Amino acid sequence: MRTSFLSIVRIVFLVASIELSSANVPAVGAQYVEASQGPMPHAGNGKTILADPESGKTKAEQISPVLITEIMYHPFHRPAESENIRREYIELLNQTGEAVNMSGWRLVDCLDFTFPDVTLKAGQYLVVAAYVHTFQAMYPSVGNIVGGWNGRLSNSGERITLLDDAGATVNSIRYADQGDWAVRELGPDDYGHRGWVWSDVHDGGGRSLELINPEMPNKYGQNWTASSIDGGTPGAVNSVATQNTPPLILEVTHWPIIPGSDEPVTVSARIVDASSTGVTAVVYYRRDGDDGLHFATMLDNGDGDSADGIYEAEIPAQPDGTIVEFYVTATDAAANWRTWPAASIVDEEPVQAANALYQVNDSTVLDTGWAPGDQPVYHLIMTEREFAELQDIA
């Protein structure tokens, strides 16, 4: 019998103390409307823009003064051709109500670029191009351009960070070509079998990666998607832009990780929405092999604290060996909804087919004599159907 996915997790709590003296007080850079600056833990003298001087919440979790809103990280090229990285670009948007002078600002991490003396007006877009001449030849109508960076954008994803002239982090995202940044799709037939692949047209298919709702945090892949037109929309409102978006479903966990047959399982998720009211969340679940789904309403006070955005619900205890499949839905007051994991594409149709799994197990790796410091032990969880297909392949 197949057993649960057994992962030995070591949690290390890092406690950082920040001592300020005349030798390490960070310089204060540009100031922004309704924002302050504060230290960034584990970043030396690095700083980040704070949205609320009292709470210390980062501006990145709300609205950064200047946002990264579009990325052409993998331009179109045919399979037999080499990629032309000169076509790469990044778009920025000034979210503030006033002009921002970006002289001395930098884009760092995956590339290195220092901005010249350029002022971004309120609500204005700015394109940072890998090669300005190449960009102008492709987009002759776009006028607000700077560029000529060192480095390149990874085709598989990496971090892009925007720093102001004093080195404070204004905006930082880690894009990817998988997970919440892409679409899970049932791939083509391969010797009689089909497997899941991550796919999207912003990954070499000719489209850019665009931010959907600039009023929501831009560091989460659920708020990005492929542009609806070839080449993207550099220097203009994104082709997929809308403020009427469903809540973001983040940090989904279940506990215990490996439940026993006498233990219910708590599923939790952090839900982020433009509105602080009217959001509902539900976890749907079933035992492997069952046709119908059960559901449990997730409560915002499920973790003991109300209105903190952490929603929780309990799945009842199940017999030893049971594999449980589950997914979470979140709906806002305007009836916009999404699921996590997101629906997969099967023959061009969205299907809620690749969901989260856990397995009930009354024995643990400790019963085998395993001890901390030993090599980790892993067990794979899969449904009966998937296991049967794997056996057939073997």
C-alpha cells in the first residue's frame, strides 16, 4: 500500500536585532506621500518603504509608489532559433499622485540598471528596455523609454528589485514560469500517457507577463497573467488590466502535515482582497475514490484572531491510509472567485483536476528508527488512478 508523503521539516527561527549607531544609521532617500522608511531585516543597511509608520506593514503588501507592471522576460522565438534577449523590457507605473524623479534609482538582482535623470509623472508609465534601439524599432509609438541594462531576464524566473536613490526597496517581485505564475495543462500524448506541464504564452509564446490589478499586491503570481495581445502593451495600460478581480488565495497549509486516524485536519489560507469585507472562503474535499465533494466553510477567526485575513476550516478525521484531496475557493462581495490550486487545462477546458493531497498515517518515520540528523525520508502521495497509470508506465 502506498504511504503518505513524509517530509522531515526543520524550522529555524531567525531572530535579528537591529542596533542603530552613528556608524550604521541608514541614509534617508526620497520621501513619498503617506509612506515612511524602515529597516529591511537581514539586509544590512537596506531599507524598504513602509505603508503605515505605526504598524510597520511594508508598502509592497499594499501599493508601492512605483510598481513593476509588465515584464517581457522570454521574447518569442521559433524552436530552431536562438532567443533575442535585446527584445526584453520591464514596465514601471507611478502610482502616486505626484511626480517622482528617478535619478539614481536602480533595478537590481537579475540585472543592473541605474536610471538617468528622468521624472515619472503621476500615473505615467516608463519602459526600461534591454536595448533601446531594438525596442524603438519594435514599438515606434512608445516614447517614454530608458534602458541599456547589464544582465538578462531569466526564462524560468527570478527576482527584480527597484531601489530608490538611497537604496530603499520601492518594489520587488520574483516572477516565475510555473506555479501561480503559469497554467497547469495536461500535456500531449507521450507513448500513450499524458502528464501535467506548466505552460503559458508569456513564456516564449510572444506575449508579455502583465499585472492585472495595480490596486492589489504585485508580488503574487495570481495577480499576473499573459498579455492578451502579441508583444504586450509597453508604456500603456495593460491589456488584462481590471480592478474587478477575485481575492488572492495565499499560503495554503494543512495541519497536522501527517495526520493520524484520530486527528481532524485544519486547512488554512491567507486571503487578500481589495475590500476588507464580504469575502467568503470554502474548502472542498473528498476521499480518494469518492465521486462527490464535501465542503467546510472557512472562518476568518478560525485561527483565534478575527479580521486578520487568515481563514481556517477543519476536515474531519479519516481512517488510516485514507488519501484526501482538497482545494480552496475564495469569493468577494462582487461574486468574483478563484480556486487554489487553480483549475488546470484539459483539452482546452478548465478542470479542477490537480488538487492538494494528504494521507492519513498512524505510523511515522520515527517508528523505523529514524533520528534527527539522518537522511530525510520521502513518501509520494498520489491518487489510485495516478498510481495505476504509473504502474502501467513502469
